[in-house]
Amino acid sequence: MFSKYRKTDAKSDTVAPEPKVAPKASAETSNTSAGPGEAPKATRRAQELEAVPKAEIGVSDEKEAKRRQRLDELKTEMHNRLLDNLNLSALESAKESELRAEINAITSEQMAEMGVVLNREDRQMLNVELFDEVTGLGPLEPLLKDETVNDILVNGPNRIFVERNGRLELTDVRFKNERHLLRIIDKIVSAVGRRVDESNPYVDARLKDGSRFNAMVPPVAVDGSLVSIRKFKKEKLGIDDLVGFGAFSEEMAAYLQAAVSTRLNVIVSGGTGSGKTTTLNALSSFIDNKERVLTIEDTAELQLQQIHVGRMESRPPNVEGKGAVTQRDCLRNALRMRPDRIIVGETRGEEVIDMLQAMNTGHDGSMTTIHANSARDACSRLENMVAMSGIEMPIKAVRAQIASAVNLIVQASRLQDGSRRMVSITEVTGMEGEVISMQEVFRFQRTGLRPDGKIIGHFTACGVRSHYAERFRQWGYDLPAAIYEPVAAE
């Protein structure tokens, strides 16, 4: 069957190792999903355990742990045998259905040689896990396919967390050991031409689907390798979607449309995981298709929907420490490529100088994100990055450059209940002495906390007319005065 995926020199008379027989699992402990109208089996199992004495629960859990351990040992052995039998060079062009059938056939042959007998559910689970080991990322593959998971965080081989709806939760997924985890990490980074080892113990990479991947291995990672995966959203969220999710109000959306369409320079500020990139993607939907847009990122994540988009990605140095291409290199080159707008995925270093100069020299409507907790902190961060770049400038000159370049600061935040909201929209209006002057136009007003931990609040204008209202009107976006009126809590 499907002999083109078998190695031509595979030996069928190999002596099989001592059989490792896995006991049959009961229907209650299987991982199959429940039928229509039934409670999940894991839930039914929990309900049944409530009526069982604690001593019996301990015995049952111990049996389940031993069963799982034997299945893991069998999976490791079968995976090694698959690598011996499969023609790995032919897998790249293999259809999924054919490859699954071939893996199932090889597994059945090898289990017969080993004298191992499994029930149907355990065999199905073993075949799925072996397919994930050969073609995907092993134990992480089901989490990558789960649409409800936003982030996957691995703290060593036995503690894998995921983020769902802004909340972290521990999963029952695990690797066999540290070596298994390191093999999956090496599989990911080698696919994009990078490496990770003791001499280079951390790495940034991108998965095939665009998800952001970061890993740190021992000896820097003390208790086992650390992995974080920020999953790439396949669907492109627009402004209407974010309004529907409660990220901001319709009035704020109308204001932002006017701001982006009239080519104001925008900075999206926020903490890690606050939704900066998602917000930047949504704001980019207001850019006209007639404009040439260039994007610069460390890891390509932006999903711009325009026709004329040029994407650039920085590159780390090679093994010899050469060949690095920084965001600043990309930004300098972008200025020679006749861009109408430049979008930098995240400004975090010396590229801030070129970004501010681009905003000040005819590239109106440029956008970027930075890490900061408020609009005022965002300006301070820009000042600090200019200072860290090594350029000696008087503080007043730096602030004047920022005040001239930046028009709007959009503050995104992940609140304590896990929700992500645009908590503030602030305009930069100029300089007053040596201080950058600002005015907040919209904000999210918190009013309380529900018993379930959900934050109560509403979006409201601050009662200040936009500093750019006349610019909006000249460009054909004459916003009604009512959107600047404060909204009382319901």
C-alpha cells in the first residue's frame, strides 16, 4: 500500500523489541467526543467520580496515569519505527489522506510484530498522535488547530498552558520528556533556517501559518525549555468586528476612520497581549487602495487588505554573526521606495529616529505600535528610545520632533477580566514650553465589577472638540459635534 512513501531499503525482518502491551482503556476514560445532545465524556467522568470514595479515585487516577505512560512509550517506539520505514523526502508532496492511510498500515504491521493489542479508541488516538509527530508539532498540534486558543505557553515538557478569552489555563497536554520537546523546537526553527542550542539558547521564528514562535532552551531556561506561540488569526478582523466585540464604540470608529483617511500619523500603544497588532490591522482597512503601503516587522503578522502593499521582515545574524538585517535597515531602504505610508509592526529601538523622520518628511498617515501603559508614557518611551539610539539631542528638540511627527495615540489595554478594549484616544496638539501638549478625545470609563469578575463600564467622549476637526472637514469627513459629547453611564 502506497509503497512510494516506504523506504526502498527498509528491512521487514528486523527483530522486534520486547512487546509493550498497553491495557485496554474503558469507555469512560477515552478521549473521543460526546454524541449530539450528550455531555462531554470528561464532564460525565467528573460527575461519576463525585460519587466514588476518594480511595477509589486515587486508584483510578493511578491506573489512568500508568495507561497513559504505556501509551506514550508505545508511541515513542512506533514513531522510531515509522522513521525507519517512511520515505521522508516523499512526504512533502503526499496527500494527507494517503499519508494517514500509510501511517495506519505501518502501525498495524509493527504492532502485529510486537504482539501489541489496543482497543479501537486507543488505536485511533495513537494513529492521530503519530501523524502529528511525523507531519506536525506533536502534542502541540491539537492546540494549534483549536480556534478558541490564542496563545500556547510551554513551561517545560509537563506544563503547557493556553490562553482562552484572555484567561490562562493549564492543559493536560504534555511531552514525553525534555528531549521530545527539544526535538519539536528544532523541527520548527530548522524549517525557517535558524538554530537553537547552548551557544544560541533563544530564537524567534514563524510557523507555516504565520503564528509567532519564541523559544528559550537550557541552560538559560532552568526548569526545561520555554516556548510561546502567538497564534496567527486566519480571519481578518475589521472595525465592525471590533465594535461588535465591544473593543470600542461606533463613535470612536467614525473618528478613527476620519483620522486614518486624512493621513494622521497614528501610534497604537499598549502592553503585551493587549491587541495592538489587531487594532493596527483594523485601522489599516481605512487606507485607500490607491496608496502604496510598505510594512516593516520583526515577525510578519500584519494582514493589510490593500492591493499595493510591500512587506519586509528583519533577519537575525547567521551562525558566523553576519548577515543581520534590522528594522532600521529596512526602514531606511523603504524611504527610497516611494511609499505613501510606512507601517512599522513595532518600534522598540534605534529605528525610532527614522520612523519619526519619515512621519515628518512627507509620509503622512504612517503608523506603528509601541509598548506603553498610557499616551503620556508612549511619548516618554519615544524619548527614551531616541536617547538609547546614541544620538545626542537636547530634550526639547526630541520632544518637538515627537510633537510634530505624532498626531494620534490609540491606547489598547487588556483588562483584568481578560477583555481587550481601546481605553483611550489621545491627540497630540503641539508643544507648550518644553512639554508635549495632549488632549484626550475618547476613553473607556469603568464603573464597577460584576460578581463573576467582569468589568462594568462604557465608552464616552471627553467633551473636547477634535484638534483636527477642520482637517477632517476639508477632507470630506465632517463629523457631527454630537460624537464629542460625554455619555452618561446607564
